[in-house]
Amino acid sequence: MLATAQFRKALMLALVIAASSSSFVSARQKSEGPAAQGRPVAWRDPGDISARDLRTGPCAAEQAPAAPFTFVEEDKLGASPKFKVRDARGVNWVVKLGEEAQTETVATRLVWAMGYFAEESYYFDRVEVQNMPKLSRGQEYVEGRNAVRGARFEPRRESEQRVATWDWEQNPFAGQREFNGLKVIMALLGNYDIRPENNLIVAARDPRSGEAEARYVVSDIGATLGKVGGLGGKRSKNNLADFSSSKFVLGVEKGMVKFDFKTKPKGMGFFASVFKPSYGKSQAQKERVMGNIPAADARWMGTRLSRLSDEQLRDAFRAAGYDQATMDGFVAAIRGRINQLAQLPEAVASGPVTQTSGR
């Protein structure tokens, strides 16, 4: 009987994996289109990091969601409940509910502060949506007939088209210091969902020169601020206790920094991955990506992150509606991780990139 129960549990996990993979493929096919035109860009020097406004981040007051909001349709892709709305200006938005609404709001601001591209992310403790139907996912966040709690708004602007996805191991910036810095930030945040499907190439124009750009963006960074792990393990997100107690830098081996970043399926998750070998391979790739970062490049990013004050970090959490105690706990844990990076052994870093750009 026990073996039968375990088999059923593994089968259910396999079905979840298969369904998720199907959603990922659909999302990728939807985002891919004509090849992005313009100069590939992933980073720009942000200038004085200590002056960056993390309360606002990549957002702008004049571009913020404008009430009233009208429900358009439910988005059933991905792990978090989502739906689409249109605001008073006619701008379309994707509204995410659940644990990732807060973490993604914070994560986008830290990524942006370091000079990388990040999507606009506006958080509302409570917001009203006209014509709100009963949701198939996330109904527990709905109050009354037209209000939702804990909502992250992300725009879909006509001026920025999502044209393709990109891979962590095959891209124009692989091996370069600034690109490795982006991977370090993913490790610092504990982003266990660094799948290629979450990486977007966005066609846009440089606001200063008007030059066409193919911007390399890490999208959907809400599986953060918890414990890194694989399916069937003890991974979590938006969990202060897990984030604070998790290890981060384990050491340096042959010049490469070793992060505590294990994402291979465990327990029933491992058994279930037998039904979908490609899933196991994708999780192994995550570990490989995070295991190929020179310690010198991680230290470089640590020294840049150390220029952020605790007050700037708090602003990122204020933007996401965290209470004071939780905010202070996360800021202390992040500061501890930044210190670990900044204290890594000095060495010659990888060569600089040719303006790998950010918003």
C-alpha cells in the first residue's frame, strides 16, 4: 500500500511537471517572433549606486497604473495566479497575485540598481478591478466582488516588444564580468527558477540616442527570497526564516565561487523526473550555470552591491508593502550575503564587456 501511495504521488508530480512544461513551451512560442533587431545589450553602468532610488526602481510615477482598472482575461500560464487588466490610459497590465507579488517587486529593484534591465513592477496592497469574475486560481486573494489583495502590476507596452528568449549558457555576453554579475544577483536573491523560458529579449530603443536595442532581460524573478531547492525538496520563496538560515557562499574552488545552489529534484521529485528526463536536465543546467562564476567576478559584484545603504534596501521592500519587522529581517540577511561576496579573495577579474547595458 505504501509503495502504491508513493507511486501515485510521483505520478502526480510527473503530471505537474508535464503540465508546467507545456505551459513553458506555450509561453516561449508566444514570446518568440521575428529576430530582435538592434545592438544586443544587457547592462549599462548605473553611475552613482548610492544615489539610486530603490523605492521607484525601474518604474516612473507618470507611467504607473492608472485607475480604474478593467478585467480583460485570466492568464493561466506559470505557477502564480495572474490575470490581465486595462487601465484608464488604455495600457494593458499583467496582475500577479500570491507569494511572488512582493518578491518580484523587490528583486526587480535590486537588479535595476546594479545596471541591468528589469521590468516595471508596481505593488498594491489592495486594488479594485471592474468586471472581476471568479478566478480559477488566486480567488483567495479576492475581496468582495471587485477588490484584490497583494497585487503586482507589470505593463505590456507597445514600445517594448518581447521578441524571443535567451539561454544562460549561449548568449553574446557569456563569460564576461558584468554578465557573471547578473548570475551572482540571482544567487544572492535565491532565484531557483532561472529557466531560459524566463529570459526575454525585448526590442526597444535607447532613450538617449534612439538606437535600436535587443535588451536581454531576466523576467519572472519572483521565486526568490526563500530557500533554493529542487522539486520534492524544501525550496521556498518569500520566506524570511528560510532565507536567513540558508547558506550562501560555501567557498572558492579553482578560482570559482561555490554557492549553495542545488536545484536537482529530490525524493518523489527525483522519481517523478524519470517520467520527464528533460526536466531533470533543465534543473541540472541551473546548477551548472551557478557553478561557473569566477570568484573575482562575484567579488566585483559584491563591492558594487555594498554601495547600497540599508535605507536603499529598505526602500525596495517598502515598495513591495512589507511590514517593518519582515523588511528589517530581509535587509539584514541581504547585507550579510553582500558582505560574503565583498570579502571573497581578490584576483584578476574577467575582461569587461562592450557596454552590456541596463535601464
